Amino acid sequence: MHGKVIKSTGSWYIVLDAEGRQWECRLRGKIRLDGLRSTNPVAVGDNVVFEQEPGKATGVIKQIDPRNNVIVRKSVNLSKASHIIASNVDLAIVVATVALPRTSTGFIDRFLVTAEAYHIPAALVFNKCDLYGEAEQQDAETLMACYNGLGYTSFAVSAKTGEGLDRLQDLMQGKICLFAGHSGVGKSALVNALDPSLNVRIGAISDVHNKGKHTTTFAEMHRLSFGAWIVDTPGIREFALYDMETETLAQRFPEMRSLMSQCRFANCTHTHEPGCAVKQAVEDHAIAEWRYANYLRMYNNEDWSYGTDD
Ligand SMILES: Nc1nc2c(ncn2[C@@H]2O[C@H](COP(=O)(O)OP(=O)(O)OP(=O)(O)O)[C@@H](O)[C@H]2O)c(=O)[nH]1
Ligand SMILES: [Mg+2]
Ligand SMILES: [Zn+2]
């Protein structure tokens, strides 16, 4: 039988078959892997071949279909291994907010770089816009204007008031989408707001640290009644880049990609070289200074161990 993995806890998987039945499946024996050293061989979004266990209501996964793409991050404990957050994603949506707690651009940019590396279209929503005062509104608008200019659709939403949800539905229609972001930004609340029949568990924000409480513990795919799929993921503290090469990093920044050929040196790293078109563009304010600063941080591998974000 064929099905799609919609939930995984690491030791068992929920597989949805073509008739809409859900099967609790396990892995047995060897599974062909595609060269990724990951801590989880089967990920949410995988299309799999499985067999019913004789006389039982459970199944065994036999094979994983080739993946169109994966969203990967470095495993927290095993620095050499990767963790596949989800596979076969059509649109990755960063859920950010400038209120309670503000999402850093470092986090956003690391996520976007990863999406670029796997050629997955990405968008951003700034949630909790019902809480924004004048300063936060201004802050969000500046960020959204920049990201829109780079080709990442960005707009404000509120899971609480419903603002922006029509637009979000239009964006997601017919696609397998993924929500990523820190704990407490409202990923699960947005899933519920998009389809109130789902009733996904949401958590409180801690009073002391203004952080979420890691309410969602495993990635899970939900079918939305208007015709889309959403992978709701656990909040991530840090999005450590997996296997990113410094030589190709600039290509993951759309605003640098288009300028690089004008640098004096073909192997310009855009960090210190004379005649660098990227540095010139930063000086001319054609490239946002903070985007360039995030590039340098990623280039120097300074991006994840300090935990300033969260
Ligand atoms: N005012 C306001 N509060 C919101 C909004 N969206 C979510 N919240 C609140 O933020 C808190 C966290 O929401 P969740 O949906 O659990 O956040 P999450 O991103 O799924 O968090 P994790 O599952 O821990 O990663 C809850 O108390 C929500 O009620 C919003 O648009 N406006
Ligand atoms: Mg959640
Ligand atoms: Zn350069």
C-alpha cells in the first residue's frame, strides 16, 4: 500500500493511505537512504510503501519514495548529523512576530538560506499583529518591505482577530506548506484559525521570559478544509545550518546573487576584497545592512551558538 507520513515520533509513524485511513506504522529492516546522514530516516511528508502486519491494524514501512526536497537542520546534539523536519514541501512559511517575543532577523535569514539551498519557495508572516503598537507596526513594515523586495511574500496576520488570513489561504491553496518559527509565535494557533475544526493544542507564553513552552512536540501534517496541507512543527530555538558551504552562501541571498558577477575577483567572498560589488551595494543602501551582517555571521559560522534570539 502507498501512503503519506503525517506524523512521526521517532519510533512510530502515522501513515495516511489513499482512502484517508490512518495507519500506525513502524520501521523494520533496512531502508534505502538517499545519502543524508540524518537522525530520522523517515520524515513527515514522505511518501512510503507499507504493508499491513498480518492480523493487526498496524503496518510496516518498506520503502520511501524519492523526495522532491527536504527541510533539514543540524541535529542539536550530534553536530555531524542532520534532522529532517519535513519532506516534499511546496512552500515554507516562516512564522515570525515583532511582539511577544520578537523574532530575530538572524533566525529568519538562516531559515531562508536553508530554503534557498533546497530550492523551496519561502514566505513570511508576521503574526500577532493585533498586539503591535506604533513602533512594532513600523518595525514589521520595514522588515516586510525588505523581504517582499527580495521575492519572499511577507505580510501581517493575526490568529486572534483573523486579519490577513484570507491572504494566507490564497497563498497556501493547493500546496503542502510548512510553518516554522520559535516556540510561542503562534504556529498552531494559525493552523486552528485557518481551520477551526482541527483543534490543535496551543500553549501559553511564559510571563517571565516571554517565550513559548514548546507545546507542539512533533511535526504533524494537517489537511486544511480549504484545500491545502500544513506541517505544524515544534518551535525551534536555533536554526543551525546543515552542511552549508561558505563558497555558495552568497548565492542563497537573492540580492547578492544578482550582483556577484560584478565583483572584481571571481572568487570574491564579499567579506574584505577590494572592488566588491556587494560591499558597494551595502554602502549605497541597495542591500540592507542587517542582511549583510547576517551573511557575515553565517559566513564566519557565528550564527547559532550564542542563543541571543530566544
Ligand atoms: N494576541 C495574540 N496572541 C496569539 C496570536 N497567535 C497566537 N497567540 C498566542 O500565543 C501563544 C502561543 O501560541 P501557539 O500557537 O501555541 O504557538 P506555537 O508557535 O505553536 O508554539 P510551539 O508549539 O511551542 O512551537 C498562545 O497563548 C496563543 O493564544 C495572535 O495572533 N495574537
Ligand atoms: Mg505549536
Ligand atoms: Zn564581492
